[in-house]
Amino acid sequence: MTRLGNPVPWLAALLAAYLVAPLVLLLANLPHATAAGPGLGAALATSLVTATISTAITALLGIPLAYAMARARGRGASVLWMLLALPVAIPSLMSGMLLLYLVGPYAPLGSVFGTSLTDSYAGIVLAQTFVSAPFLVITARAAFRALDPALDEVARTLGHGAGARLLRVALPAAWGGVRAGLLLAWLRAFGEFGATVIVAYHPYSLPVFTWVQFSSGGLDSTLPAIGVALGAALVVLVLSQVRFPRRRPHRVARRAAPPAAPRLAASPALSFHVSRQLRGFRVDVAHPAASRRIALLGPSGAGKTLTLRLLTGITAADSAEIRAGDTDLAALPPERRGIGYLPQSSALMPGRTLWEQATFGVRADADAAAWWIERLGLAGLEHRLPTELSGGQQRRVALARALACRPSLLLMDEPFSALDAPVRSRLQREMRLLQREAGLTTVLVTHDPEEAALLADDVVVIEHGRVLQGGPIAEVAAHPASPRVAELLGITNTHTGVVARPGWLAAGGLEIAAATGGLSAGTPVVWTVPPEEIVLHAAGGGGGHRGTVVDCVALGATVETTVDLSGLQLTVRGLHGARALAGDPCALEVRPETVSLWPQDAQAAGDGSGPASAGRTPGPRRGRAGRHGAAIIE
């Protein structure tokens, strides 16, 4: 094998030679061919016509079947799929015998139609369809299953029904695989012999004619028929490879003046309570109508995306209460909810230009589309296809497509996570500006606390399908309901300690002022303070706790400094300024009202394993026991 080099070409060449060799030998034996018997032309015409009719029937019925099977799930769908594929596994002669149980003279259908379903053109078509249709269904199903599910989901939110999504979304996107299936089905029908000879011996199809010639005149008498069959198949194969010139993409007529901004009206606030049990995982999330900009924040697998899908209606809820002002969205299908949806992928329709993408929605307004295209910096790119756009441009197109339908609610599933940092930052800023300009109600799924703070007024912190805390993002960040919430919000200064005395906690050899509420001295606690709330003083400046700089890192416009306070390390984050150096003495000032603490025995109650919040979780308050017994600090 080493002497032969790479084995792949040799293995490929071996099979290719095996498949081509009989054709070469056929050409070599053509001089020995005898004259074709009468009826060759009629047999060829019969096979061409019936194979084409069979393929048309297969396309009409098989493409919807393949589409349905690609979307079907469950044991019943698997069993049905195996039954549909069985005709491929058995000899075609047996397929013909099976068909006689259905279309034979005394079979259920045959008794209705008499002998018209056998020994006729109809019988040939029936036999060819039974044998060839699985080739299309198998191939097309694989092509449909390979599509990004977000294409269909976005089309639903844009107002397209099931038939339109098949014809305008799935079929064009999967056309390469479907076309291959149609070609296989035609070739299989054209060459079908076994089922045809059983169901419809007359009139002769080309394979049956060839068998009759072989039976009466030997191998050489079949050469003309074989040559004609190969020639006809070759013509079809050549035609299948023809690529028609792609139509010139639609170009939007340039306007003498920029398109006018669409009239905008503030969207109503959104309130919801959705729940769904799905394969051992349950989501139960609620939030009241308090803000028009909401972020669903949590780690991967928390149930954020499922919650968003329940809001769109793409995934059916076990129970749902979704209201946008006075409108009950839960009572409407996704096509009629009037929402815009941005999945994690841009989900642009293959083969459609930017302009066609932006105006794809049923409710899309061309003037609004033109406005958003220009507003989002896409003007001049209207003729481009998705493959000709950068990742950032594709996200802008998806946003323009959603906004062109004038939605009252925009749902975004980590819309910028796959972009590089500069593009992500720019699009986040543009989205924030659009939120203010358009007055849109938005729900953002994210795991990034900074993105949530930038694009939302309210945050719902989710883990394990449950709400840990919800409310205005500033309040939640200032007073997290549990250590886990603090962690998910990116608050790094989380430590353990004990209550030293009323108003003070002890940690790492220090006593830190904090509102301890009614907790008695000696109570073990978990406490946290946001890095932004700590004031850093250089040596000799200000008061507070004395310490030493461990590290100092510039993070864009901010500086993050780690300080050691007698074995307790705290992180300080502030605006870019003079950077401290490792080893420099300093002092930290921690205000009591910025410290949140919880008894350690109550930590588990706030880690997301408890029941879901049915509404806004109030922030900590001074001097009384909080939810699950935690000390609540104002």
C-alpha cells in the first residue's frame, strides 16, 4: 500500500472501471448486432412517456411526503419510514406481485376499474411509480432534513403558511437534493422491468421488449435495444446537468430622495407566563408587563431559547399567557402574531437577493424595507445574495427583514454571538438606538450581562427552566437574590464570611460594614459586592481598607484591578485612568448599601432549584428577612 501511495484514487478507479467496462464492451460488440425487431420505436416511446408520467406523479405526491417525513418525529414516523423504503429492498418482480394484491382484476382497486389497471399504460405507470417513488422520497427527505430549521421558523413568523413554506422556502433551498431524487426516480422508472412484466406485459415497455428479444434471439439481438436505452438515458443525464443562466438579481430602483421613515408607534408592554415539559426538562417562566425591553439571561441549557420559542409559538406550550397590551398572542398562530424573530443564525433564504429577503414577509412593506435597508447601512447591496454578504451584513439583512413587516414585538435569540467583537459591538449599539427610535418591544436571549444591560431595561435570570430573579436590570444587578444570580450577572466578588455584629460582617481577617438585617452574630453568610461599586484610592488617599495591588488589566474603556486585603481579594472596575502597578499599596472603600449577603443555609434555596417566579422578584431590602429566609439589604 505504501508503494501504491494514496489508496483512495485506486479504490475509486477500481469501482469506476467495473461500472464502465460493460459499456466499453458493448461498443466493441456492436458490429455483431442483429437487426432490431419490429416494435423497438414503440417500446422506446412507451417507456419514455410512462416514465415521465410516473416521475410527474412521484414529484406531485412524493415531495410533500418527503417534506412531511423530514419533519416527523417519534416511533410512528420511524415505522412509517421503514415501510415506505421497503420497495427498494425487495426484487422488483416481487413488487409487481405485491401490486397485484391492490390493482389485480380481483383486488380492491382492480375490481372497481376492471382490467384497465393491468396490461395497459396505466399498469406500466403504476408499476414504475411503486418501484421508483422511494428513490425520490429517500433523497428528498435527506435534503429537507439537512436544511436549517430556522428557515421554516422565520418564515412562519413572517406570515407564511405551511404550503407557502414548502414551495417558497424548503423546496428552493433543498432543490439540489430533490432534483437528484427526481433524476433517480425517472431513470429507475425508465429501466423498470420486474414489476412491469407482472402488472402490464402489454404494451411492451423497452425493458420488456428487450427481454422478449433476448428470449427469442439471444444476446446479440438485444444490442439495438440496449443501445437505444443507454442513448435515451444519456440524453436525460446530459439535460439534468444543464445549468440555465441565473436570472439577473432584482435591483431596487434608486430614489431621487431617501425613502421616508416609516411611521412608528410605541409597542405595548409584554407580559407572559409560559410553561412546557420537554423530554425531562421543564420550563416555567413568567414576567409581568413592566418594560418594553426585556432580556432573558442565563447559562447554556437554562431554557432561554425554549422560552423564546414558546413566545413565538413555534414550539407549542403546555400552558401560555402572552399579552402585548390588550392583544392575547397565545390565542394566535405564529403566522398571525405580528412578531419579528431573529434566531441565532441569520436564516437568510438561499438564492434570494438582499431586497427579496427584506420583502419576503407576507406583511412586508416595500417602503419600510427600503428605509431599513438604508438605515442599517445596506444601501447599494440590494442585488447581492447571502453568500456575497459578510456575517455582519447578514445579521443586518435579517433585522431589516423583521422590521420591514412593522412588528409590534421583536424576539432575538443571541443575535450577535457569532460575530467578531468590533462588528458585535457596532450592531449592539445600532440595535440600542433602533429600540429607542422605533419604540419596539423586544425580548433578547443572552448569556452576556453587559449585552443585557445595553439592550434591556428588565432582566429575567433563568436557570434550569426557572426564574431565579426578575426586575429592572439595575436593581437586580445591585441586589441579586442569590449568589447564583450574582454569578450569572458576572459579579466576581462573591465570598463567604460570618456576621461579626449588627451592621458588620467578618471575612478574611477584615470587618466590612454591611446591612445584616436581623441575622445574629456568628451566622455564616455568602456576600458579594459589584466591582463597579468599590472605590479605589491610591496609597495615602481616602479611607477604607488598606491593601496591595495584585494585578491591573486594561479592558477597553475600563480598568480592572485586583487588590489583596489581608488574604481577601476583591476586584475593582472603573473608567480608564492611571493604572496601578502590582505591589502598589492602596485602599478600598466599600459602602454598606452595595453589599448583598445571604445566610449560607439559604444559598441552596436561591440557586434556581426552587419554584419559578410568577412575576417580578423584588430586590433586597434592609432590615428584614428576604425570600427563602435570605437577609435582604437595600
